[in-house]
Amino acid sequence: MRIAAAVLGILGGLGGILGALSALEGPIFVLGVSGRSTVTTGIAMVAFFSFTFCVVGFAGAGFAPAKPRIAALLFLVAAAGITISLSVFAIFATPLFLLASLFAFLGGGPTKKGVPDDVGAAPLGSL
């Protein structure tokens, strides 16, 4: 489950980057046509924050195999931040981050540190 969380986190980060680039297309066109920068400044800040939350999602994907609880928290922060900053353009990234958070949280149980499997080993008395 931890690997699935990492993969979903990476896909969510890529989806967030694509959503941020899609959100930037309109203001860049308006800036080129009208020359007004007031509209594009606000949208550029929103895109900057969405890129920042994508980086948080990528960090969560990096933490998923080793520290799944931290990864789940980072995925939740990324999902909330991208939803707030991009709204409609986060339609792909937000569910992926939420699923990655769920997988990281559920897959984060303690690992079994048992005795190594000694099937086929010779008994101690026969050596």
C-alpha cells in the first residue's frame, strides 16, 4: 500500500502541475492582448501556491515508503491546498492526493520483525 501511495502522490503532483498550467493560460493570454498586469498578478500568485502544494505532494510521495504517517499528513495538506488555490483545476489532483493519503495511512502499520524463515535449514543438533 505504501508504494501505491507513492505512485498516487506522484500522479497527483503531476496533475496539480498540469492544473496550475491550465489555470495560467487565460491570464497569460489576457496579459498579451491587453497589457494589464493586475489580473495576471493574482493568478500568478495562485499558480505559485499550487506549485508549492504540488511540491508538498511530491515530498509526501518520497516519505510514503519510510514514514507513511508523515506522508499521509503531507498528502492531506497538499490536497487541501490545491483545492483551495486551484478549485476547478484541481479536479484531477485532489482525489489522487486523498487516495494517496488514505493508502499511506492504512499501509502505515508496524512492520513484523520476526524470525527469519529457516525452512530447509539443518537442525542444530545435527551439525
